Amino acid sequence: MTRLILASQSPARTKLLSYAGIRHEVLVSDVDEDAVQARYGVTDPHDTALLLARAKAEAVASLPEAEGALVLGCDSVFEFDGEAHGKPYTAEVARERMLRMSGSMGVLHTGHWLVDCRDTDGDGPAERPGERPGTGATLGHVTSAEVHFMEMSAGEIDAYIATGEPLQCAGSFTIDGYGGAFIRKVNGDPHTVVGLSISTLRGLLGQAQVGITELWTGGAADPAV
């Protein structure tokens, strides 16, 4: 059975995979995002998303638990007025950003990086007899989507921040939660805004010679059930 490991602690990403009927495990990396960015000096939002996705995937791929699996790392960066916006963490930062974003538009970049940790000669451990050989692939892709916001009042912004939802989200918003009320439209793959493009995952799996249907559970599933 082909194993997919999601190297992300994002509830939205694992929920998205579960709703799409994609069997997966979650193994969170211990990557220090600030340290990675400082080391490579990458500031472009598009490239930062890919760099951090790769760092997360490769960190988890190096763990014993990832042996014989495909590891997917993801990271999202919001680009607004030429600036890269990650998670705001504090109410003050989130409020300042959202006041600027009200009635405007930005671009959400989501980096995806896939590492094939399956044995390339097909001679894997005895507990996985007949396992298909891996490709040794390590590859990535960034998908981007324009996000257009409605006008938001100061009261609405404060109420949204009070929910705590935007503090741990790239760009200080979500599309699959309370924040969806303030998004007028999305130009591009809406899954990108959630933080993981299912169609991009399909393409990466295909390059690793794995069909996405091999990971289907037989029906979309609610992880809460």
C-alpha cells in the first residue's frame, strides 16, 4: 500500500486531504522557518513558499518513520503590495494587515515539495513484500492564486481577530473558516488558498510514477467521524 506522509501541522491541509478521500499520515517537521530563510536569503514570496515546503519535506523524509513513504511538504506565503506575509501571530500585526487588505487584492503562493522515500531497487524490508520500487524523486511546484477581499469594517476585523483564526494563517485569513465571509473571489485554484493544491499533488505524484487514485480511501471522509 502506497503511503503518503504530510509534513505539516496545518489542520486545514489534513482536513482537505481527508475530504478529498486521500489516505495520508501526518508527521510534523521541526524546521525553524526563520532560520531557513536567513540561511538562504530568499525574500521573494514565490520562492520562499517553495524553499520552506522543501525544508519541511526533507526534514521529515530524513526520519526513520518516513522509510518507504512519499513525503509532502507545503508552505504558504501571502504576497501583498510586493511584501511577503507569513503568519501574523499577534492581533496587532493581523489588524494592521487586514485594514490594508480591505477592499484590495493579494496573491497567495503555496509551495509543494514531494520526496519519494521508497526503496529504489524494490528490495525493501520484509514487512513490505512486493512493494513497488521508488523513483528517488525530489521535486516541487508552486501554485498561486489571486485573492480579492471585500471591504471590511474595523469592527468586523476586530471580531475576526477575536476568534483567533487569522493569527496562525499566512496573510491573516482563511477561506475555509470565518475568513471566507470577507473573500469576494479567487482567481486560480481555491485549494491553493487553503494551503494544498490537490491537482498539484496529483501532478507531483505522477512524476513519481504514482497515480493519485492509489491513495484514495474509497470515498471522501470527514476526519471527525
